[in-house]
Amino acid sequence: MTPLPPPRRPKPTSATQRQRGWLLGCALAMLCMLLLAGEHLAARFHVADADFCGLIEGWGCRETIQHPWATVLDLPVAVWAVSLYAVLIQLGPATWHRRTNRRNALLLLAALCAGTLAFLFLMERDFTDPCPLCLGAHACHLFLAGIALAALRAARQPAAPPAILATRKPALAPSLLVLLAGMMAANAGSRADLERSLAGQLADPALIGPLADRAGDRYFPERIDQIIAGRQSAPNRLTIIGSLSCRHCRALLAEVRSLPGDALRETAIAFMPYPLAAACNPAAAQAGLPAHRQRCRLAAATNRAQSGAGFWPWFEQVNSAPGRTLRGMNDKAFAQPDGQSQLAAQIAAANAIPVVRIPLLLWNGQPLPGILARLPLADLISHLIDVQRSGQKTVPEDCDC
């Protein structure tokens, strides 16, 4: 008697394949956003570096973490996205025989696709470097949209779903609530630590006191055209060393435009470009940073703007669309006479300080502690001027000489 052939495994139906693809797309998107949320959480534990971009690129250099739209209600957008994926996993096409499930799934998917379009616009306009985790999650959104279109074209009543999917109601996983609570607690703790550290820096006479000693002043050798605010003959000089590709540097420069007249009467403010790019900065090359040739071109273009049409029109152009402007840089600035040599001289002078992270502030040629850059610029200048004046009172008021 001829033995019967082993039974063949039934081929998965198109509805099953769509359900599996839906689960795979949600899982991959959730993984990308969980990793991004982890970066946000780690950045909040490294609060001392959050407002700077350094030669050893730290958390302050992550544009997806530092962008103003990266946080909603004091929590990263990645956390809210993970919450949506947890719901979408349980609203796959296998559950769409229920009209409510189908409607909710399509509404959530539409919101995610709208977020994808918004992200692509922001990345093209603002980001100077791509975000692989973000691109991976948004690619999953488009994949899920394709599955949804295929499911809508199929039969209106798909096969009955497995019991585990049919009976479970959409709900947030408890682990997500733990993640939310942990990030909120970490954020509150990091802010408290920052305030205590800043207060200690301002009250430390050993750190701030030497700034009042005018005998030790040495004006950093900026060019006259690098003064962007205040009078050249002002008694004090505040030098900002940074790059227009750095979000924190642009935010600090935006504060310069709103400084009160009293601060500008006693302080001249200069800006010196310092690109974090191995293509033109030996310190960046030694630290292992990428070439970033566009950043070198941006620094050279900034020098040309300062010596030509003026700094602030160029700053407004870059600040309105930093990513788009950076990608549009060409070698025209380097083609100008002494373009490369001028930038090389600036970088060499800055590396002699040395520069570890930007923005770096110099008060009358002396580097300020980095944490002071977190103060509002008007308050910082006022405090430094007060320290300067207090150090000049070397003769007692009741002296008859």
C-alpha cells in the first residue's frame, strides 16, 4: 500500500499576509522610535552637554533631539509615536470586520502619514544631517499605508481574526507608562541639577573673580568686521566662537539682536566662525569627526558676508532654513582671495585656546565656563559688567589720598 504523502501546509491567504505585514511594519517602527526615545532619555541624563556641540559630538549635536518640534508636552515625539504603534498593532486589517476598528486604524495611520510629510519638510529645511532612525520609522508609515490601501481594495469582510487579536482591546502597554514616568522624572531631576550647578558657578569667586582683573585682559584677535553688535570702542569685548550650522550657536546669536542698549554701550560683540569639520579643522580631524565640507564652505561664506554685505542679513538667511542653505553651499567663498587662508588662520587661533565645544564665549579674551552660556545673554553681560566694576574698586571710599 502506497503511503499517503504528507499533508501540505496551506498557503497563507492574502488577508493573513496583510496582517503579518501590518504587525511587522508596526514592530519595526516601534523599534526605531524606542531607540530614539532612549537617546532622548540619555540626553537628559547628560544635561551638561545638552546645549553645546563639541569636537567629541555629544547629545547637544543631535538635531532630532534638540529641534523645537522634537518635544510635545515636555516629552519626546518618539514616546507619543510608540504609544500610537502599541494601539495600531491591535488594529490590524484582521480586525477590520469591525467598522470602529477600521475607522480608528485609518485615522491613526493618517495622522502618522501627516507626521511623515511634516518631518520630511523639516528635515529638508532644518536638518544638516539625516536621522536614520526617523527615516526608518517614516518608511514604515508608508509601508503601513500601502497595506491599508490593499486591505480596503479587498473584500469588505475579511476572515475572522485569531482569538488573541479579536478579544484584546487597544490599550497602552504598561511598559510605555513606565517609560513616560521615567522620562518625566529624569527631566525634572536634570533641570534641578542644572539650576544648582549654575548658581554655584555664579557664586564661585575663584571662577568668576579673575574676570575683574583688567591687568590680565588679552583681546582675542578678531577682525574689525567680525564685530556684529555694539561699538568698536566699547570697554568690553564678548567674542562668540561657533558655527551657523550649530543650532545652539544660532539661538545665542538670535539673543544678540534683542540686547538692550545699555549692554551694547559697554560691550562689543564679535562672532568668529569655527566649523566642526575635519575637511578644514585639524582639531576636528584629530577627534575623528566626518569631513563635513559643507560646514567649511558655510564658515567661509560667513566670513565673506561679514566683510561684505553684512552679517545679519546672512544670518537671517541661514537661520530661516539652515539645512537647505548648508546643502546649497558651493566653493564660491573659497574662490575669493585669501578665503581658505583666512579661515585656516581663524581656526588655528581658536584651537590655541583650545575650543572643545561650541558656542564658546570669551570675555575680554578670557574663556568663560561653558555653563554660563545657558544664562540669558543680557543677564550674563550685566553680571560680567558688575563683576568687572567690583574689581576696579581698589581704593577705599574713605581714603583721603
